[in-house]
Amino acid sequence: MEHRMSFENRRLIGIVIAVAVLLLIPFTAMKLDAGVKWSWFDFVAAGTLLAGTGLLCEFVLRKVKSWNYRLLLLAGILFALFIIWAELAVGLIGTPLAGS
């Protein structure tokens, strides 16, 4: 009996790989002394944001059947990621979590 990985499970693996690859960019820049100064907390926060966003998008893709609602929800999720990332990086809104 042949066991084949479903398309949904491939997407989950893709999310994990994408998060790891994206986190390698600042890690490599930091090791090459290219001006990136991230702490371990920065990597945890970025990994959590990216993985959470990916998993939330996967949940929407699996559960929401209407393409219009899917697109609307996915756009909202990605917009929220952008706003949170910008706030943590440069303080777009000015919360106490704002970066410099």
C-alpha cells in the first residue's frame, strides 16, 4: 500500500520551510556583520509571526469555501502581518513594542 502525502500536508511543510528560509536571511546578515542586530527574541517573534500567519492562511484555505471570502480574509491576514511587522521594526503606530 502506497502512502502519498496530501496537498494540504505539503503546504504545511512548505510553510515551515519558508519560515526557516526567511529567518536565515537576517541570521546570515548578522553573521556576516552586515548591520543586522537581532536578538534571540527577535528571531522568536519573527518566527512566531511568520508561522502563525502561514498557519492562519492555511486554515482559511482549508475551511472557507467561497473564493471571495478567502481572498478577503487572506488579504486581511497579510495586512495585519505587515502592520505588526512594521510596528515591531520601526514603530509605525507608536506602541510600547515599537522598534527603533
